[in-house]
Amino acid sequence: MTLKVVLLSALLAATFARPDTLRPSYGAPAPSYSAPAPEAPPKYDYNYAVKDEYSGNDFGAQEARDGYDTQGSYYVQLPDGRLQKVTYTVNGDSGFVAEVTYEGEAQYPQQSYAPAPAPSYGPRPGPLLQASTHPTSLPVNTPHEALRQASSAGRECERKAGEEQASSFSTGRPLSARGSPDVTEGRPVTV
């Protein structure tokens, strides 16, 4: 307990002994750049225009500034055929004051809502399915035959699997995942 009192009193003494006016050991950096004072109010004039008949692009802009007074305009050919013109002024703290006008009349292409044309392709000639190398597959000419052959092939596989399973119960040999005798016995797997 005395150790706690001694440590607490040492902490309090260190806190109260700290000077109130601590200054950082470093000083603020000296300014290294001073912006030059403008010699004259800004004054400029520019313009550009693009008119491409092939692509249909038609746009341009013009602006002039003398001190705090700015005047300009820009225009663009709209997809509906009209020409949009914007004329603007900025005078001191008045902000951007714009006047928008349109020249011409909007023109929209005539659209027809006809149904899509009928497909021009016909049925594929020849058999629907080709024979593969699998012994249970046979050439098929119609979807009905394909379904009949697939179901008879499935019944044949089930019958063979049942016979193999019955023979494995009588011999005590393990079955693989495919229902055939396990390959670990050294005999080939027949499917």
C-alpha cells in the first residue's frame, strides 16, 4: 500500500512541476513562396468552331474577358436538327447569366412498327443425332425414336448393374462407385 502512495505522490509532483508555457522545440517554417501581385487585370479573347458535314457535327464557342467583365457564347447542332445557342455574361459578382435560344424546328424520323419478318431457314436435313462409339447408342431419325432408345439403353444398364451387384453379394467382392468389381483386386473393370 505504501508503494502505491509513493508512486501516486511522485506522479502528482511530476505533473505539477511541468512548466505551463511549453513551446515546441521547432519553429514554423519560413514562407518560401510569395505569390506575385497581378500586374494587370486579366484580358483575353478566344474562339473555335467545328463544322463537319460528313458526321453532322456543328459546334463552336467564343469568349472575351476584360478584367471582371466576361462575355461569350457557344452553340451546338442537336440530334433533332435544331441549333442551340447560349449567350452568357459575367460582370463582377453578378454570377453566370445565360440566355438560351433555339433555331430551327425539331424533326424526328418516321418510325414504323412492323412485326419482324419470318425466319428464312428450314429444318436441318439428315439424322437428328449421329451414332457415337458408345455400344448402346444407335442412329436416331426422330425425337420419339431417340427417347425410346435412351429409355431402353437405361433399362439395359440397370439390368447389368443389378446382375453385377447380385454376383458381388454371393462372392463377397467389393463394388466400385460404378457398380463393377474393384480394380484393387487386379482384375480389369468391365462396363
